[in-house]
Amino acid sequence: MVTAILKSGQKVNIMKAVEADAAALIAYMNQISRESDNLTFGPGELNITKKEEVHFIRSVNSQPNALFLVAVAENRIIGNLHFTGGNRPRTAHAGEFGMSVLREFWGQGLGSALLERLIIWAKSTGTIRKINLRVRTDNVGAIRLYHQTGFRVEGIITREFKVKGQYYDLMSMGLKLD
């Protein structure tokens, strides 16, 4: 566990997700689905049971090239990050992550803190050599964070998202660790 201090001065604990987090994670994901159109799911689209979430957490924690972090403040999850590497020897060195933060904590440095933990962990594995992500091209704040952290644009995937009848492009970005 690592403690991060947000711009507001609030302390946040960043730690690996554990099975006991399952119910709180489902509630968190349902909340963020109502707060942001930048996710791959919207309100009411995340149909996952507590048992399925427990299995997912257990699966991630058993993989040497996967990481599931939660950010907790005042006994509630306020952010998360999930990274999964490839499942074959030729792709195990690279993977993709997704990250989300409750709207009330946007712009407070929580995304930076989660991303920093991911990079430190990835370097410590000795095997992860590349971190990838996909972000909507209109998500300016996230793109700025990724650029500041060293990620570089690798391409554009057109019409990858459809939200409320409108299509959005995604930017593919990557960070080489060697």
C-alpha cells in the first residue's frame, strides 16, 4: 500500500485489489458509469455479480503480468486501474491498462498517482517492457496526463466508441520501459 496526497490535501491509499473489494468495486463501477462517457460501458451496462468480480480479482492477482489497483479514501473506492499483459510468451512483455476516477476527484492528481504506481510495478517485474492504452481523442485531460508521463501517440482507431448515437475515435498510446 502507498499513500498519495491529492492536490486538496486529502490522503488516498493505493493498493492491490483484493477479493473483499468485490462489492465495493461493483458499486464504484456503477457510479462512474453514470459520471463519464469515456468508459467502455455506460449506466446499466455493467452486469457483473459479486461472485464474478471475486473471480476476476483472483484471476488478475494470480497473473505475474497483471495488476489491479484501487484508490481508497475515507473507506470508499474513489479510483482504480487495471493492467493486463499478454497471455503468451510472445506478448507477455506488453499489455494495456484502463483507469477511472470518480468525477469529484478529477484534476486532483489521483490519475497521476495511479499511473505512477503502475509504472513502478511494471518496471519492478523485470518482464513488462511496454504499457499501452486507448483513450477517446476528445478526452483532453487524460491525453495531457499520458503525454506528461511519457506516453506517445501510436495511432488513431476511428469510430471505436458510439455514445448516444455519436461515434468517437480512440487514440492508441504507448510507453516503452526500456
